[in-house]
Amino acid sequence: MPDGAVVSSALREYLDRDKNDRELLMRRLDRNTGGIQDVRRDLAIVAEAVGALARAWFTVASPGGTARDPAVARRDAQAAYEQLLQHVTRRFMSADGFMVRVLAERRPADSEE
């Protein structure tokens, strides 16, 4: 086989391998994107469940701790639930939120390893 044909064949094989690597990378990225969408869906389900649990808890366990008029109990439960939502929103938006603190506490231990 002439030298030009060998070089041409080697170059073609090299370029085809790069194309196959790109296709493999794209398939893996597509799988990761699907996985991220699944995690987002699951997290939304958990968030809805926690919200429903909190609302039910505030409805059953009246904030005042005494049996009262059901309408007053519902109003107080709704107010307590709204306070919870406001608190969670403030914590989420703050620079000192729960996950920020958890990650900050882990960082020194991770850097020691």
C-alpha cells in the first residue's frame, strides 16, 4: 500500500473515531438530561408531599393548642402554614440557607482528604 493511502486510511480512521466519540458523548448527555428531569420531578413530588403534610399538621394541631370554632382553627392553620412558607422562602433565598451551611460545613472535611 502506498504511503499516501496509509496516511489517508489512518486519518480517515482517526476522524471517524472522533465522530463516534461525539455520538457517544451526545447519547450520554441525553441520558443525563433525562436523569436530571427525573430528579426534578421526584423533588417536586417530595416538595408537594411535605407541603401537604405541613398543611394537614397545622389543620389538626391548632396553633393555639385549644379546641375552638372550626372556622377559627382553619384560619389559624392557614396563617401558620403561610408563615411556614414565608420562612422557607426567606431561608431558601438567604446566603445562610440550610444547604449553604451543610455544604460549608462539609468543605473543610472534604479538603483534608
